[in-house]
Amino acid sequence: MRKLLFLYVGIGLLFSNCSNDDNGIDNPNDPPNNNSEDVQVQSFMWTAMNLWYFWQGEVPDLADTRFNTDAEFTEFLQQTPNPSDFFFDVLLFSEDRFSFLNDDYTELVSNLSGVSKSNGLEFGLIQFSGSNDIFGYVQYIVPNSDASTKDIERGDIFTRVDGQQLNLDNYIDLLFGDNDTYTLGLADINGTTIEDNNEEVTLTKIENQVEDPILVAETLDINGTKIAYLMYNRFLSSFNEELNDAFGQFIADGATELVLDMRYNPGGSVNTSRLLASMIYSTNTSELYIRQRWNDKIQEQLSTEQLEDYFANTTGASPINSMGLNKVYVLATNSSASASELVMNGLAPYVDVIHIGETTRGKNEFSITLVDNPDNAFIYESDLEDDINPENSWGLQPLVGRNENADGFFDYTDGLAPDFVLAEDLANLGVLGDPNEPLLARAIQEITGITTKRSFSVQMPAKAFTGSRIETALKDNMFLDKPLHLNMK
């Protein structure tokens, strides 16, 4: 008898054809037993992380031989009574920046499914020098959103929310809390200083705001050179056909160059990144795009075929429209993460990737959702919620794997460095898609080889430490969304 086992990698990775005995996953080392109610959460966390965590072999306390007896295991768990402290302070590898958890797995699953509210204002947050105070700058407005109906636009600066100065201690509650409506206090740039003004804008979050990740897709004619420009802000599989249509139009327009703008793109679907890479480079399905690497326990149960993704010739519904390029110009910043970086790294063995902007975020790992259901290998599956321990509502989202390109390169945890360094300038953000917008203008200069007297000096660098896209439910998660068939004994 067989069934489907859902592995939520970010949002969803599907393992199927797994046996009922162990749900398709063999754990070669039986974990210690612990039925003590006061540490059942810690016991679940340790056992799940011992099996799935990417750095299990690097964390001494997660070693298979860490405990000689059940009593020793229990004593270890009791040393850290707070489950959150146990997860972050005891179980995580020192270099892990992205694993997280929630004391209510239903909220975690809902967040990872993108269930949230939005007013359509996308912004970055910057800390004032020598102060805990911060300010925001508008990066763009989502079309057909509440913000699109208000007097606010790209480049606007705000310092206050509901009359309170934003700072490191209150910005989460004020901007990303339970309040559906807030009022922004705007400010002006005067030289190199930011000064409050009397203008205010009130915005309201609405349920299920849908954002087309393709903000701008147009072909520019620059002195006879046809340059396709794509401003792409999230890897969402629900817009794969629209993405393919955009490339079809680029080809119909006769575009021979491409500027791929992912400066604000925090990531998303690995499969969509594969499709985008195919639209840029090739539909040759015999050429490797990326290869997964899990920990040794999981890796040995997957075949080479299951671990590898090749370039695609179809979206699943339509033939891929591929430009067949051997060079692409990518605009990327520290806000560019996970699947954005994956496209750049996956194309690198085949395409000359000219990176303009800043060093990217450095996220090359993917995660899965784990709950207290040992009979299902701790994997969350909506159809098996009744099997989850009703006394333990915690859900974990640990990093469990990493992607490498066809050359085997994966080590960009410090980010991908640009070929041409150019930060956005708060004093001159420009209009996205306009040939005079600084980052696009720099790419056009490289494409055409025509230099001008224009200066690319930056007066006020837009060095955001976080932003609206990173603070969303999806954050900068990278998730696999292809079926992997495990035929286990």
C-alpha cells in the first residue's frame, strides 16, 4: 500500500510512492525515547532535526551517538525548558541565518502559503547614522492596490507611523503588526539630510492582495539595439504563463539583449527559476540547471535523477519562449535572494552573467515544514493533521538542503558580488523601466558600449537593512515544487 507524502520545502515539495512503514524515509539510527510531557516539544525538535537538518553532522548535540541512555537524553532536554531557546541556542548550526519556527504550526503553514494582507506599498528601511531611529523609502507601488490609489510613489520618504518616529524597537509592530490601517508621515531629502514635512498618507491592508511579479516588461530601442527589460519581483509559479508570454513578446520585438531586474526579488519557486533560466538561455533538456544536496541521511535515499533539474522546453502548459542568449545583464542588490541568486548561479556555467548593483543576500538553502508526527517522518501534510500530536502545536522550518550549479558551485553564503558596483541613490531613484534610471542606464552603457558624460556617483546610498518583501510571510524562502518519487523498501 502506498500514499503521497508531502514535504513542504518552503511552501511545498512532494515526495510520493512511500511505504506506510516509514513514510518513505529511513532513519538508520533509532532516536532516544522520551515520553516526559515537560520536554515533549524539545524531544520532537531534537528527533526531527537529527533526521532532516542540513547541518546535522556539524552540530555535536545532534550527533547520532550523542546519548548513551534515555535518561541522559531526558536530562539534556530538561536543561533548556524554553522550546524557542532550545531550537535557536542548542540545535542550530552557527552559520544558519534562516531557519525559524512557530509555536503554532497552523499559523506557520498559513504564512508559507502566502496568506497575508497587503496595502501594496513596497519599501526598504534604513537606519539613521548614530541612532536607533529609522526611515523608509518607497521602492514601488503594486498596481491595483490600496497604495496605488493614494498620493505616494517610488522615491517618497517616510519617518513616522501614526505619529510615532520609526525606530529599531517599534517598526515591526507599527508596519508589520496586526493594524490593518496606518498613517505614514512623509519627509523630504534636503542635501544629505532627511527632514520631516507635514504630509501624511493613510494606507489600508486588504486580504489576498494579488501581485503580478512582472512589474515591467518592455523592449527598449537604444540607438538601434533592441533591449528587453524585465522587472521581476517574486518567483511565483502561478504567473509562469505570463512570464513566458513576456519572453514571447521580447522575441517578437526582435530583442537581442536582456536586462533582468531582480533588485527587490527575495526568491520563491525553484521550478519557476528553472523556467526563467530556460527562457533566457536554452530549452536543451540535456543540460543541467541545478543539483540538490541534502544531509547524508536523506541524500543516500535519492537517486541522481531525483536530485537534478535540467533546463526546460515547456512550462507544463506551453512551449518555452527562449531568447537563446549567451549573455545577460542582471540588476541585483542585497534585497535579491534565494531563487534570484539561483538563476544567476544556475546560468553561470553557460551564460556570461553581468551583475550590476550590490552583493546579493547570500541564501542558497531550502527548507521544509516539520511537525510532531513521527509516523509521517515529521513532515507536515494537510491530510494528516489528525495524526499530529495534539499536545504539541510547534512547527519548525529548518534549512534542509542546498542547490549547486552544473559546475558544482554553491558557496555564496556571503552573497554574489557584482561586476559593477552601483547602489540605488535615495536622491535619484529614477523611474523603473526608464532608460535614465541609474541601474538600467548603467546596464545600457555596458550593452551599447556608448559612454556619456553622465556620472553614476551616489549621493545617498539606499542601504536597507530590511524591507516590506523580506518581512512578509514568504520572507526570502526558496522552495522546491517538483515531485520526487521515493521507492523505499
